[in-house]
Amino acid sequence: MAARGHVQDPNDRRLRPIYDYLDNGNNKMAIQQADKLLKKHKDLHCAKVLKAIGLQRTGKQDEAYALAQEVAALEPTDDNSLQALTILYREMHRPELVTKLYEAAVKKVPNSEEYHSHLFMAYARVGEYKKMQQAGMALYKIVPKNPYYFWSVMSLIMQSISAQDENLSKTMFLPLAERMVEKMVKEDKIEAEAEVELYYMILERLEKYKEALDVVRGKLGEKLTSELQSRENKCMAMYKKLHRWPECNALARRLLLKNSDDWQFYITYFDSVFQLIDESWTPPAEEEHSLEGEVHCSIEQAVNFIEERITEESKSSRPLRGPYLAKLELIRRLRHRGCNDEYKLGDPEELMFQYFKKFGDKPCCFTDLKVFVDLLPPSQYTKFIRQLLDVIPLAAAAENEVALPGDIKALQQHLCVVQLSRLLGIYHAMEKKQKLAVVRELMLRYRHGLEFGKSCLKTELQFSDYYCLLAVHLLLDLWLEGEEAAVWQCLTLLEEGLSHSPSNAQFKLLLIRIYCRLGAFEPVSELYSSLDAKHIQHDTIGYLLTRYAGSLGHYAAASQSCNFALRFFHSNQKDTSEYIIQAYKYGAFEKIPEFIAFRNRLNSSLHFAQVRTERMLLDLLLEANISTSLEESIKSMSLSPEEDDIPWKDLRDNRDLTVLFSWDPKDRDISEEHRKLSLEEETLWLRIRSLTLRLVSGLPTLGHTIQPKNSEKTAENGVSSKIDTIRALLQQLEAAVDSGKKFLEQKIQYPVLGPPPTRMAGFFSNGSCQCQTSLFYLVSDIYELDTNGLDSAEIQERIGNSFKSLVERLTDLFNKCKGDLIEVRDGTLKTHPNLLENLVFFVETISIALWVSSYCDSVLRPFKSNLQKKKKKKKESSVAMPPVFTHFLDYVTELQTLTSNVIDHIKGLEIILTALKLEELSFKDTLLLQEEKKFTKTVQGKVQSSYHHSVQEIGELLKKRLDTIKKLKI
């Protein structure tokens, strides 16, 4: 459609106030203004759509949708209406409606470039790649611009990526895309770098590596200029694919001559040298070594080349780390291959010592050397550390006093040595007294180092923060060895560190982990919030929060945490569509498959599935009291026992398990095996939770029907299929529980800062699992009673026994909740978070018991009503009541008594927690300084307050359950 004329459209002036109200969030006024305008101008479609936007934003979705469809049915072609409808459909999360809108507009205005491009982008939002290809070509025919043509080509590539059949992808979609680009190449119509990138992408996907190399090295490759060394990197990738190691080596060598600090080219250089040695390659006598120039194909040449780089580096005005690290990397590779030539490069210990002397004042020195410490023999560790300490310029100190650095450079050098000491296991080998002495020294150095950071902004980290972190790691070792006071000292030091360095994420992450381990969730929400996690981090580190949110009884905070995480996952779908559209607009074609893969990775996220499941269980726990409200809650969540929307085969573990710094030796650090086991455990627990949710969602579907169940109408009613679903799910749950028990038999111990274990062990050991499984089996028995009537004494007896055993199991579960949550032992605080987790499991189990009891009630009530009618008809004073009624009433009474006892126990816990005077405690052997005492008091107060909050929320929820149990009278 043509751009607006010079004379302003009078409708724009009329609509302006409505736009302003909507922009300012004044939706009610926008609706009123739209109504006023529509009275005067009934055919002003845009006003109707703007009113619909106002209605949508005020929660009147149905009215908004009806109004929008009314306008859409008229197939508008004015710009204002189309744009307003697009905004509305986006807010409704209905992007598929935008495609219909522009399909109609394009039919009415077939030559509009604007509408055709809008239609293409609308298809892009919903991933209609075939239609995108057609829309792109239609657009190119109207306006023959290169970008439109290549939109169509890219859409073919997307069809190949999304095709289920890989053969179809390589025989149809990609060859067609290749022919389309070749046509433009032959006609010399390639204009932009993005078009060359697209051609390269097609050839690479078709595995035509030689042709791709020719494109990059040829005339078209001259257009690849936007990224530094873009052309060289692509050539390198193709040489590797083609196993052309001489060219690979020569190119890497040439690039290192230009920049001897580029690590990726050292790796390629070494890879290619050893490949050529293995192949016994020899350079031709007369011809060029390779297309890229001279080739190195022996260890001697590689050694000389690295030595030359170091000589060149010494002449450089800026010190370069690459050549020195390359020397260590070459030694490691030679040692790994069992070569005897490493002596030519020097002693690794001496090389690392020299490297420290040159770069020890840089924070990166530790991470550089960390990779190569395995070159040192363990017998040399202590000598090596002493050697490093001797070259650090520390101020002279009296006997028994700590020698402190005089400037930031010396501090950084000393920090590097301390980190290496931890990595080499020197601290781990110490006795308790030595460890405490090291903690005292590290904290002295930390506080001294604060002097250098007085001018630092709040957003900057203190230079000496790592001293504090290392001291905390040592204290965590002591805690694991059974020193209970050490964990409180950890929290004290971290709170102190955070007061001086409020932006230090490591302090916050460690505080989160330790508070959660102690069962105190209250301070964690604020700490996580202050981390200001961005975008993907809600998936990678969100598990630190959501793992403990609900399990420690902070239901409100748990609900908020889950909402926070889910908001990110739900917006991912919409956001990624926008990134894809921008990539099309700006020709960043290579990014489009990346965005699609990113979206799929998030949709298949383990954390997403966990949060979604836990959030729904939590909502049912907080909102659903009886079967009617349970049914409403399940309906509002669109839950169905038959549907399982978790992509089990494609689940991705996106957790960042190394987000917490660790200086532990390899044998104590998180291993690949730990990751695999953690993922297996998380998946098993998710399966148990998902099946529990689906079983609960199946309860309202079994509603009592008066029809005799053995009639042929059963299948029509669908009730029998519903109970079959419940029984099938119950079998799956049993299988998942068995797998979980087998897994736990391995008794896996993760590192203290490794992946947090799931709640599965507690679920089995406290008896919740047996209780919940028995409850679902009871559902099956009650259904059988409902089917066969009251004639079967065997079923009634089975139900009666189930009621008795359930009360016994629930009582056992309650007994495992008894005890003090916080106790003072030998002047030291000891928390019992497992009691809190058991209480949370009790609340969940009693809730399931209540929903099942409500189902029992709905089945037994009509039977009792029928019996009473018979009694009136026969005018008999006593009709024998079937035993199942007595069993049920006894069960309900015992359930009521048990719940009352638990509430009384919780009240007792509240009184004890309120009365506990923690400030009177004096820790033994915790080396508390005067300035630390205030932080200790803060820490204890936070833990005490959190526990108090937990038992309050658990108590409130149980009171609601008790009120509902009291109403369960047939």
C-alpha cells in the first residue's frame, strides 16, 4: 500500500487520543474514547480494534476476541486496523490469526510490497516455512530485490532443518536452495555478504566442502568482510572437514605469525602437526608445500616455531600470554603421546614458575596455570608453592605475624598462589587446627586487602574477595567433617563479605546454597532477586531457587519463584520469533537456525518441565480443598490425566553446575559422572511428580454415575476408560518408584557445591511415597465398589483395611516430623531441615488423602441416600448399614484427630522458635572477632525467622485442610 500522503488522514487525528491512553496504560479511558468515536463513525474499524486492545488489557479477553473477529471478518486493508489487530493478536498469543489477516489483505491489494512483507513475517512467527518460501517468491516477483529472493532461499533451508526425513532434506530442499543461489551467481546478481554466507551454509549442509571452500577462496569470498578473519575461519573449517592438514597447518601458522596471542590457532596448529606426523606426510621437493604456504610436519619444527614466537613476544610492547601457554600445551601433548622430545622445551615446573613471575599479578594467571598443573609431579607441589611465594614482594613482618602485600599487584600474586595451593590439595591434607589457622590468616589478608578497594564503587568487586571465598571453602570442608560451628562461621564471613562487596555474585550464590542446606529459604528469595538474573540465566541457575522453594514450606515465595521462571519460558516462544524476524530483515541468515535451536532447547528444558509440574502441584495444594474446587483448578490448568506434555526423550539439562567457583582438585570436583547421575536422579523425580499430578487430575473425572457400570453404556460414558487411565498411571508410578529406589541404593554423594540432590530420598524414607501410592490404589477400590454396588463384602473389607493402614502410615509420617527444628548442642546451633521437608510432605499427602476422601464421599453418599429411601418404603426401624460406611466415618474421624495433633505440634514449634534466644549463644572455637559478632547475630536471626515463617505457612494450610475434613460426613 502506498505511503500516507502529505495531507494527514483525518482518522489519524481522531484515533490519536485512544493511542495516547493505551500507551499510558489508561485502558478504561481508551475504551470510553473508542465508544464515543464509534457513535459518530460506526465504520471506523481501527477504533473497534483499539477498544478490543483496551478490553484485552483489562482482562475481558472474550469480548476483545469477539470484537477483533468482527473487524477481521470485514477483511480490512487500512494500515491502522491491520497494525492494531497485529498488536492485539500478539498480546493474545495468537500469531496464527495475523497470517489470515494479511492473506486477506494481499488478495485485495495484490501489488502491495508492505502487505506481502508483513505476510512473510507473519508466517515466520508461526514457523510456516513452506508458505514463507512462496510468500518470498511472490514478493520478489512484485519487487525484484535480492533480499526477498534470499528470504525464499532461507525458507527452503528451514524446511530442510525441520524435515523429519533427513533424506528428503538432502535430496529435495537443499539442492533446490543451491540451484536458486547458483542461478543468481551465474547472472552475477550476488550483492551482499549475507547472500554469500547463505550459499556457504547450503554447501556446508550438503557436505559439499570442496565447493564451499572454492566459494570462500574465490571472488565471492571477497565480500566476507564484516567479521575479523571471517574468510580464514571458514577456510580453516573446510580444510578440517576435508582432512587437508597441510593447508590447515600452513594457514594456522600464517595467522599466528600475524597474531601470536590467538589461542584457537595454536590448537589447530598442534592438531595439524600431529595429524601430519601420524600420516608420515612429507613436503614436495619442488612445488609449494600447500595452497596456504609453508607447512610444519615435525616436532622439531613445532618446537622451533613456538620458541620463535616467544622470542618475538619479548620484543612486543604488550606482554602476550599465548606463546608461553603454547609451550606448556605442546609439552602436555608430547607427554600424552609418550614422546621423549618434551625435554627440548624445558621443565614444566620452571616454565610455570617463569610464567607466574611474568603474569602472576593478572587475575587470569590462576585459570591459565590450572589447565597445566597435572604436568607437575605430586611430590613437587609443596616445593612449587614455596618457590612462588618466595618471589612475591610481601612487607616484612615480625615473628608469628603475617607478611602482607604492599600493593594490588603483590595481592593478586599472593591470591594466585593461595588458589593454586587449594587446587593442588595442600589445604585438604591439613589437620583441623591448621585449617582454622589458614582461615584466620585468609580473613586477615581479606580485611587488609579492603584498604586497596576504598575507592571502589558499590558495583565493583573488592580486590581481596577471593580470600574470603577461599576461607569459606575451607570452613565447608570442616563442616563436612562434622564441625557444626563451621557452617555458621561460613555464613558470618559471607555476610561480612557481601557488606563490603554488595555486587559479588559468588557471595550471594554461596549464601543461597548454604541457607538452603540449613533449611532457611526466607533470606534466599532476596539474595536471588539481587543477583538480577538475566534471560537464559533463569534456566541455567534458576534451579538454585526452585529446588528448595516449595520443599521448605515457604509456599507464597515458592509460587512467586515458579511464576518468575515460567514467565521467562513462556515469553521465549514470542521473543525468539522476533529475533528470527530481525535476522531475516538484516540478512543474518546463519543466526536463524541458531535461534530455532535455542527455542527448542528451552522448550525441552528439564528445569522448565520441573517448574511447570511443581507449580501446578503447588497451586492445587494451595487452592483446591474439596473435589469441586479440585475440578475447577484442574480445568483452569487444562490438565488431563491422559496427556503427558513433557518431552522425555529430548529433555535437556541446561543447569550451570559450575556457576559456583571451585578450587578443588579434580578428584573432589564435579565430574562428568556426577552430571549424568544428577540428570538421571532429576528425571526420575520429575517422572514421579508428573505421574502424581496426572493421577490427582484424574480424580474429578471418576465422578459417581447412577447408570449401572456393567451396562454397555460404560464405554460411551467414558468412565471405564478413565479408571483404566488411572490404573495405567498407577502402574507407571510404581515402576518409577522402583527405578528411584534402585537409583538411591547407589548412595551417591555429590560434591558439597555440586548439584543439589532431589527430594526423592526423603519422599521414600519418611513414608510419603507409600501413603500416596496407597491412596491411589484406594481410588481403584472405591471405583470397584461404585461399579459392583454394596453386595461385595470382600471389597468393603479391603477398603476398610486400606483406611486403617492409611491412618497408620500417616501417623508414622507424622512421627518422622517430630523433633526440634533448631536445637542448641554444646553451645552450637544445629538445624534439622529434614523435619521441615517431612512436614511439607505430610501436608501434601494429607491433601491427596482429602481429595481421595472427597471422591469416596461422592461415591458413598448416593448409596446411603438409596438405603434410607428403602428404609422408609419398608417402614423398618433398622436396615443394616454396610460396614464400609462405618469404616469411612472412623477413617475421617481419625484423619481429623491426626491433623489436629499435627497442628498442635506446629503451634508448639512456633512457641519454641519464638522463645529461642540465639544471641545468648557463644560459639566454641569459632575465632569470632568483634566485627564478626554482628554478622553472626544477623545470620542466626535470618535462619530463626525463616523457620518461624515456614511453620506458620504450613500451620495455616493444615488448618484449611482440617476445616475441610470436618465437612466430610456422609
